[in-house]
Amino acid sequence: MPRDVLPLHTTFRLCSTQERSGSKMLRWLLLPLLWASECARGKRLWELHRADSCLPTGSLSHNLEHHLTAPESVVVQEGQSTFIHCCVFYPSKGWSSSTPAWGYWFKKGVNIYQDPAVATNDPRRDVWTDTRERFQLLGDPKAYNCSLSIRDAQRTDTGVYFFRVQRGAYVKYSYQQNQLCVFVTETPDIQITGILESGHPKNITCAVRWPCEQGVPPSFSWIGENLTSVLGPQTPRSSVLTLSPQPRDHGTLLTCQVIFPGAGVTMHSTVQLNVSYAPQNLAIQMFQGNDTGPAALADGSSLQVQEGQALRLVCVADSNPPAALSWTRGSLALQPSRHPSVLELPRVDLEDDGKYVCRAQNRLGSQSTSVKLVVWSSLRLLGPTCSWEAAGLHCSCSSWDWPAPSLHWRLGQGLLEGNSSNASFTVTSSSAGPWANSSLILREGLCSSLRLSCEAWSPRRSQSVAVLLLPGLAVMKEKPVPRTGAVQGALGGAGVTALVAVCLCLTFFMVKIHRRKAAGKGESEDGALPVTCAVCLVSGEDLCPPGVPAAATPG
């Protein structure tokens, strides 16, 4: 029996002993006094108990003959148990002490005559299956007690309940105005309508199923990283947060916290924000050669790569949803080999030189970044090669680089203009792709200009190859001389050049004198001109005109 229910039967039992007789006169004399004392004490205890335990703590019924005291709201955690103290009062009319009192707890909205109760002490009344083992009417309505016990609280238990008492023919009353609100705690529900887009404010709602019209409502609070928002309207059941999301908010956590003061319980719910935003922080990473680590390239920067090296460019974009990536070089759309973000150049070629643009695009916008690829190559100079033709000495020279170099001829210290012609020489130059070609026809000036060289110029470097014109001697072909900046002459040595000049001029004049004598005498016996060829290559290739023997090389 609950401690707050007065044991009335004790008082009744004491009062009923008035009719009993004892064997001793003293007992007979003392019994009336004891009976009167105990009966008065019992009455006072009942009144005190009724005043202390059953005074209304909630709202009173408008019917003064009927009232019920119980908490207006009860909060219980899911899976836990709770005891709800309840006192019920009804008129002492139409029943006696032996009349049974039946109590019923119903959920609001049901038909009390047809639907089962959630708890009752009436064995004739049906009870809901979901509450039969968990809801119990512990109080005895006969003793004005309607206390309710709930075990293993479920979310479906949340709702409003009322008590009904039946005793005798007159007391049949439902305490609709003294309802009990039960709330089983649950995780708050965070609702985001639509898509979170960067820069567009959006309302986020946190709600709980608070069914109680009265009682202390829950309080709401929001917790989040970099939370810059405005707290909107709040009701006992929900709270609205106006969030202005930014790209930095994507992937962060937002928590709604709900405190139930009546139970001292705190519940919370957390969501991960999914913020949509246009591509940003677009960058190109470079993996060169056998390097494993990437190197970031600034937008519009230049990247110098040696011809033949392996190069991989990776485009990285920060966006949500993920952006579609594409590569272009000039107006040419490139097709990456493996992934749209990766551009593979297994062996860089001169023709790979140019501006590469990576573009990232999603439904919210686009962004692009570029890098200029400058391909370095070994400047290749082929030639010069010379041969005699009817018009004179014909020399040709070729070079290969990217972009195509320019070729120039230098006779001695004098630079022959490209694509030019006069009485002494004719220069013809052309280029196609990485190749540059030039030819020289030299008709005069073998004495005045002692050295012939072909020079290749490119924006990054230059190179020169020379041949020495030695009339009467072999013509030496010098090794290629790399040059940087302005083109400079590459002589075999100052002393050798001076000696060659003296020999050349001396031989030249001797040949002219000999030709004059031969002209006076006529042809020799074999009909050959008594002159020697003035130009030969040291490699042994004979460049003398047909029918003219080469001069012997000294030593």
C-alpha cells in the first residue's frame, strides 16, 4: 500500500471493539476512553493525510464535487520508468464503504465506452495491448488514489491522458479538465527545406512533439562551427534558425539542443551541412619526371620543361557539387587519358609548347586557370655543307628548335642579310614547323672574307658552325659553337686565323699571276688549267670544280 494512503481499516477496527467484552472490569472501564481517543485520532489523521497528500497541485475541475490533483506534465526519457502521483476526489453519494471504485486512464480522443483504457483496475475492461504490461494504476480509487506507473516508456506514449472514476450509481465522472500530459523524450527533428546554396539565406527548423498545453515547455539552442545566423521565431514545439551558408560551412556540423526543465533532461540532434557552391580555389598541380610530390602552379605562370621529359598536370577544384573539368590548349580541346582532371604528357614534344587552360564548371558557376608551357630543346644545327655549282660555291644549312630558329650567314666579320642578293652572294632562307633552312651562293670575295659560318638564333640561345675558305689549301670545318645572347664569331684561334689569312691572300695572288702567264702561252700539253681549287673540306670531300685539281695540303 502506498505510504500516502491512509489505512482507514485500522480506525474502523478500533471503533468496532466497542461491543466486545473483557474479563476484567478495568478493561471495561477503560475501553470507552480508548475507543473515543482512537476514533478521534483516526479522524484527525485522515483529515491531515487528505490535506497534505491530496491538496490540488494542478488545475481544479470547475465541478466542485469532482477534482483531481496530478502534475500537468511529465517528461520521461525513452526506455525509463516514472511514477505519477495522483489524488482524485468525488462526492460521497450513491455508494457505501463496501462499494467498489473503478478507475480508468484513457488517452485523449478515445471513446470511453468503446475503446480500451491504457490502465485500469476494472477486470471487465479491455486494456490496450501496447500499454498492458507497462502502464499500471497503482492507486486505489476507493482510497481516492489514482497514481499511475509507466515502465519502459516509448515514444508512442507521448500524449495527453485523463482519468475516469466509477463508484456506485451516481459517481461516473471523467476528469477532462484535469488532464495529464506525458512526453517521452526523443531526438529533436532538424528540418532543412530545399538545398543550401552559398549566399542564399535558408530557414532551418528544429522541432519536438511537445503535446502539452500547460507545463514548462522545452527550451531550444543552436550550436555550430562558424555559426553566423539569425535566431528566428520560437514556439514550445520548435525553433527556427535563419542560416546564410558559405562554402566554409560545407561539411560542418549543426546541432539543435533541447532542454526539458521539468525533467532536467537535455536532448540534441546533429546534422552535417551540405552547402552547394560554385568552383573556387582552382589550381593546377605539376608532377614532373620521377618526382612524386606535386608542385602548385600560380594562375598564368610559365612552366619550362625540357623536351622529352614526362609531365603530368592535375587540375584541382573546390566545389559542391563536384565540378566538371576540361582541358584546352588554345582552341584545341584536349582529351585526358585517365581522368578529366589529369593531363598526361608522357614525352614532352616541341609542339606541346603553348597555353593550357583548365576549366571547372557546375550548375552554380565556373572558374578557369592557366599555365604556359615552354618546351626547351637542344638547338640542333646541321651543316653547313658546300659544293661547287656553275654559279659559284653553294652552301646550305639547317636548324631545328621550337619555335623555329632563324638562320644567318656570316662571311668573315660581315653578316649577310637573309633573303638578299647582290653580285657577290645570294642568301635564301625559309622555315616550316620546327625546321629552318638557308642556302648561300657565293660568287666572289674568297680573299677578302676568310671565314664562312652558319649561325642559328633562337629566343633562348644560339649556335654557330663555320668553315674556313683556304684557297689552295683544305677548307676546315669548325666544330659547332654554342652562343647565348648576341652572336659572336667562333674562330679556331687568333694565330691560326692570321696565318690562314696570309696564306690565302698569297696563294690567291700567285694563282692570278699564273693564270695571266698561262693565258699568254695557251693551253698546256694535257689541256688542263694550271690552277688549283681554292675550297676543300678538311673531311676529305672534294669541293673543287670539275676538272680542277685540288691544291696539295702542306705537310
